[in-house]
Amino acid sequence: MSEKDLSLSDELLIRLSKMRQKKFPKPEKACPPSREQEMQAEILRLRQALEYSELRNEALNEVLKIGREEYDVDLLKKAGAKQ
């Protein structure tokens, strides 16, 4: 099995690189941010956290899929579970 077989899909790699390129916007003024600006910054932070979590979830699902297809191992099942 080669490294290429275990790599993430191109779509996931593109999304990951886009996430890494994003930066938080710089404040325009030196004065303290207003409540609305604080809320907007919090919304932006939460959206980025959600996007990261979704991407991480997709990557973990891909690992589970590879384990199931390549190694015939279902990593979601408990080892030694009675059936």
C-alpha cells in the first residue's frame, strides 16, 4: 500500500489549505471594539471552529472508511463485543 492510497481526497486537502490561508480581520480603529464588533468577531471565530470540526470529522470518517475497505476492520465496533 502506498502513501497515495492513504492520503485524503483532493477536495479535503483543498478545503484544509483554504482554512489555513484564512486570517482574522485586523481591527480598523485603535479604539475599543463595540459590542456589535465583538459579537461579529465571536461569530467569525465560531464559524471557523465549526468549519474545522466538520473537516476533521470528514477526515476521521475517511480513516474509518480506509480501515473498513483496506483492512476489513470496523473501528466503530467494540473489540470483543458479543453478537
